[in-house]
Amino acid sequence: MHIHFIAIGGSAMHNLALALHHKGYTITGSDDVIFEPSKSRLAAKGLLPESFGWFPEKIHQKLDAVILGMHAKPDNSELLKAQELGVKIFSYPEFLYEQSKNKTRVVIGGSHGKTTITSMILHVLNYHGREVDYMVGAQLDGFERMVHLTEENDFIILEGDEYLSSPIDRRPKFHLYQPNIALLSGIAWDHINVFPTFENYVEQFQIFVDSIVKGGSITYNEEDLEVQKVVEASENTIRKLPYTTPAYKVEDGQTLLETPEGQMPIEVFGKHNLSNLAGAKWICQNIGIDEADFYEAIGTFKGASKRLEKIAEGLKSVAYKDFAHSPSKVAATTQAVKEQYPSRKLIACLELHTYSSFNAEFLKEYKGALDAADVAVVFYLPESVKIKQLKEVTTQQIFDSFERQDIQIFTNAAGFRSFLFDQNLDNSVLLLMSSGNYGGLDMEEVKTLVDA
């Protein structure tokens, strides 16, 4: 098959291109800009476009399909040509469903935790040599790509994102997968540019639960009241399997999980990650991994890339970075680090970077999110607000939203960097939370702050 990718450089799109290339398909693609690591990874397989831009002449009737990425616009010249010629056009999730409609589809959904839970499941299956297809939103140790597709594997594990499918398909991605086995980890309002009210956002999860194949199952976090309401209200004829956070304790910076065989040290930490672990365990058991085998494997799981990732550690200090940006993720991550290191000073730095975080009403959702930190810092670039064509966000609005008198707010990269490098990190933990890069902060340089 010959598949053409419009906007091949995206994180998800380039991984799907690599997976189909590995499967033996002929792959071409276009994009107007491609960043690392997508650029190098595509180049290594000969898939990097020769020139950046959109080229309608790449679209012809010999193509078996076009896959359209979110980065493209509805008036993209290649898309218009494909529509004119009648070439089959798929969104990313549509194509994944086409590749997996004869498999058992396991879909992990939720506002937070879905990448980590999917990663935990894949780690356990990989540890025990169980071959499955998959799509996950972070790079994992031991896995070459974030997407893997075959003809022969019986199961596919899919991270179920609630964001839109494509510029011409406004359905959330996870509505298209029709899972046989599903998980729902939590619901906390996000993506307000698409779902302007909390009720509208929750509705997407109701549709997800109702989309589960008849006779399938939903494993759900019953400690999340919104999740509980959505699942228990569904009239879909599926099995409903609740889970809760397992018992654990922290001793000398080590998290110990209570298991039937006694206390077991694990690499991940924080109540939210222990909850994620419980959900992953039940899914693995649904797939055929028994409890003892799950515990044996999960003890070596170190986490997904950018999810509470330890970037440096010395005798007196340690530094983590995390993808956390939504209020619930920021609160959970900050609390987790403080619980793991209760006797150390926690310096928590959050970059406001997303569309939602620049909305004056949504900002109020951050109330208390950094309360577990000893030093609370917020960084944002006013230019980013302008680029997104949003109303100006003031430092007073941020101050009022977090409701913390000693919060420090920086609006330029140089000022934030100076603050960071002036810190005495003795007996401290540095936590950097962002889906951006703090205006170009050099993480390798940050690592030098942590004593050797």
C-alpha cells in the first residue's frame, strides 16, 4: 500500500509513518516545518520530505489513502487535491481503527494518567514477552517506536486521547476506537478551546463509555467522582470494574507497594501513579497476565518520558521534569514529589503554555495547585498569548488564581533562568512542569545545578 501523510512531522503522525514503513508500506509525506526528534527519525528511514511545504502534485489516484494530521488546515492544498480526486482520507484515529478492527482493542482514556497507564501495561507485556500492537503518547525504554502495527497480533493497546481527530473531523479521537476493553482514569476539565464548558467536556467521556463494544468492559477509577458518575450512569451492556489506589508507604525516599507477598519497592511514586498502577494491573489481568507476574514486571518500570522523569540527582538535591500543565496534573505531581521527599525543600516551577492556561476563567482552576511546594513559581511568555491570539493575561490574574501570597511570577526567559541559577539546592528538590521549554531553557545546563 502507498500511504501519504499530510503533516507527517507531528509526534503521533511521524510514529505512525514509521510503523507503517516498518510494516512494509510505501510512505510519503509533507509538512511545512518538522522539529526534532521527528526530523532525525524520519530521515533515518528515508521518509523526511525533500522540501518543506505543501505540494498538491504529491496527491494522485494511485495512492491507497491519505492520513491527515491536526497540524494541517482545512484549506490545505494537498487535502483539497485529495478531496477533488476522491482519494480515501483518514484521520489518525480512523486509520488506527482500520488497522485494528479485527483485533481486541484495549483503550486507555482519561484527562490524566492515560500515557502512564498505557506505558505500564506495555512494559509488563514486554517484560513477559507478550507481543501486542500499540499506540502510546510517550517514548518508552525498550521500544523503538510509539506505534507498532502487525497483521498477526491479537491485541492492540491504544492511548485514548479526547482531543479532536483532524481539521475536518471534530470528533474526539477516542470516540473512533470502539474498545472491547476500556479504562477511565479521571476527568478534569481541559481543552477549553474545543470544550468550552465542563459539561460539554464530560459528555465526551459519556460517549466514550457508550462506544465500548457490547459485552466489553470498563475498568474505572471509582475514587474520581466524575468518572464514577459517568460509568455508573451508562446503560451500555458492559462489565463495570472499579479500582482504587492500593496501600503503600514511603520510607527514606522509597515507595513501598503493599502486595499479597508483602511490601515491594517500586520506581514510580505518588498517589496518582499508584492509582495508575492499580488500573494497569486490572487491564493486564484482563489480557491474561496474573497478579504475581504483574508485580514482578512493574517493579522495574521507571516511568514514561517526561512523566515525573528524574533528570539529575546528587547527594543533596534531585531534579525532575514533568509534562504536567493542567491544574489536576500540576496538583497531583507537586503533591507526589512532596510526599516522596517530605524533609526536602520543594521548588516547583510551572510554565503556563497551553490555550486553556491563558484563559482568564480557566486560570481559576489552578487554585491550590502549587500549595504542596515550599517555593512556588509560575512562568509564562506574553508573546505566547499573542501568538495564540488570546486576550492579555496579567500577573495579577495569575496571582489571584493560584491564591498563594508568596508565589513568584516570571514573564521573560532571562529572569526565570536567573532565578533558577540563583537557587541554593542543598537538601532540595527541583520540579519543572511544562509542555513547553521555558522560553528555551537548556535542560543540560539545569542538570549542572544538582550537586554531583
